[in-house]
Amino acid sequence: MLTLPYEEPDMTYEPRFGANYPRGSLPDLEPDPIHSLNVTSNPERECEEEPDPIHSLDVTSDPEEGDISEREDEEEEREDDNQQDENGLPRKRGPRRKKSTKGRQERVKVRRHEANARERSRMHGLNDALESLRKVVPCYSKTQKLSKIETLRLAKNYIWALSETLSAGKKPDLLGFVQTLCKGLSQPTTNLVAGCLQLKARSFLTDHNGEVTYPSSTAHYDNMYPYPGADLGTAPGQGCSTLDSAKPSYHSRHYSYGGQYEPYYDHTSPEGGREGHVGGQISPPLNFNGIFSLKHDEPEEYGKSGHYGMRYSSVPGHGSLGSPSMYRVSPEGRLHYELHLRSAGQSYKAGTQSQQAELPGWDSEPVGRAARLGLRASRQSCQAGTQSQ
DNA sequence: TAGGCCATCTGGTCCT
DNA sequence: AGGACCAGATGGCCTA
């Protein structure tokens, strides 16, 4: 990222920030024997997008110059043979310490530049991968990107939540899913995630300190959602046991799925067992009120569906777009999910609940109703937990 | 203005 | 020797 506009190249300060020069306006690389490793200025920026043949060769590209440097080195090393050490004693045998010459400094500098360029490229690749990750975790938004650490945490939680959902073998409840997603996330991210899920995270996920709290009986939750360690800073078993109230869940109209969204669940419960059963194995279609939707090749379908829909395809071949099933496999055969707004093409600028509330259709039925119902249930549960304490 | 986040530079380490 | 990877340092930008 360019941190300084071209109009204001700050050369008064550290050479490396001179990297904001555009191509073709690079200052000359003056060898600085003192700060030879600190001269990083603009060539790096040149290499940021693509290798710059000019500056990648700026010192050593000229073979003649390279020869000159080598000759200089040889001369100085010969000269070095007659030198004495700092105590005036003849120089000891052994691997001679190469004297710093101008040519050597230049080469060091060039290597440093190249290393910097590689490092930038590497980090850009890393960031690209992170951006890809952002796109497949819930609440992707181009306008409000999750931070790196929050992306990693959310991805971890997402994987965990999906794994638990699959292993549970039945339709998950929205609250539990959201709580798992939000574990260890910052308050803004929690709000974002919950907001994307049509929930007010602060009300049911966090205490007044902004931390995720689970005031009572975590045993049930932990049994159902054993947490795999907190390598990213999240703590297991801190769950607000709204799960106790939320778990009963999908049979109840008080929770997100069912009701008007029954078609998304194939009209059957896991116990009823029509959907996604293969050889007796339960393969529940998963969809929280259509809150997420699988990214696919026909964007217009999002508009048709009229709401977000998350269809994660863990079981290839189960269902298709044309069917009510939640399962879907991308053409690439990969899991590829993306949150989409109810309004096609609208980008959700999250961050505040007021913003969330202003979204078209944000509070519309039935999603809004389900969210409110779920919120109410979770509030009751949290209140009960607080009272028990 | 402090704090969070980020990009970049840099030198060290390990590996080929 | 050179590249990949890593972590520390630094400073810019943004927001509460």
C-alpha cells in the first residue's frame, strides 16, 4: 500500500519511504558507505507490481561495471595481504575477512533491494491468500475488511462451527452457530458477524466489557461444541449457554430456520430423515434462514432467492441449485461461500448496529423476526444465567 | 492523541 | 551463494 502520495514524497526522513516515487522518477542510488544497507528507496516500489528491469539491474546490469567492481575487490584484497590487524600484528591466516569495497557494497545493496522486492512479493502473496480467505468466511465485505487477525479467528471459528454442525448430524441452531463464529472476536467483528446474521451481538454474546461471556452452565455447550484450543487467542468453554435454550431449536419456530424457510431444509428434520441421507448417514442440509449463500456462477440467483443464503456443500452431490437442498458444490469442486446481501449488488458496510438497521430489508420478515425471536430467547437465557450467578 | 492495523525494511536463520 | 521464511523495528493511516 502506498502510504504517501506521490505529490508528497517524503525524502527528508528515511530512505525507505522514498519508495513512493513513481516509476521513472527514481533518485539516483548514491552509494552510501555508512548506510549502505539502509538505502532502499524507490527501486523496491518499482518492483512491487512487477520486476523492473531497469532497477533490478541498476548496479550490476552493466557487465563492465561488474568487472570493475571485481577488479577493485581483487586489488583491495591484494592490498589487504600486507595489512596488519588492529594490534599491529601481522594478520592471522584463515578466511580473510573481505574488505568492504565500493563494488561489494553495491552488490550488497542490490541484493538487499532484490531481497526486499521478494519479501514484498511474498507478503503480497500472503495478503492475497488472506483476501481469498476473507471471501469465504461469513461477512465478507469489500468496503469493511476484517483485519488479518480477525479473519484468521473467524475462519477458525467458521471451520469449527461447520465441523461441529456436520458431526452433530442435524440442523444447527443459529445462535449456537453465531456464538461459535464469534468466539474470541473483537467486539466490532462480533457485531459485524452477528449483524450479518441479523442479530445484535452485543445483546446476547457479550457482557458489558465487550467480552464474550457465557454466564451459566457451559457443560452442555462444551459437550456439544468442544473447543479446539485457543491458539489464536480464543478461549474454549466460555460460551454463553444460550445454547441451552437455543439447542432445542430448529423444531421450534422460535429459531431461525423452519417456518417460512422450510423449503430450504427440504421440509424434513434430520430425525425425519429425508434430506441428505446416504446409506443411513445423516447429511443435513444447512441453512440459517438463508443468511449465507453459497457463491456460485449465477449471481442473479441471489436476487431470486430474496435473501442471504448459506449453503455449504460438505457433501458433494447432495442437492443442487434447482432443488431445495442446501448442498451445493462449486464448479471447481471446492467449498466456496460468500455472504451476499439481500439486495443484489449492495455491499454491506458494517460496523455499527445503526448501519445494520438501515440496510434495506434488514429487519424485514422473516429473517428479522427470527433474529428477534432468537435474540429474545438468548437474552432470557443469559438473564437466567446471570441470576443464577 | 492513543491505539490498532498495516506495509515495508531489515537482518538472522535455515535450506537447497 | 542465494532464496524463503521469520520476527523485530519503524512509521503512516485511520478511528474513537
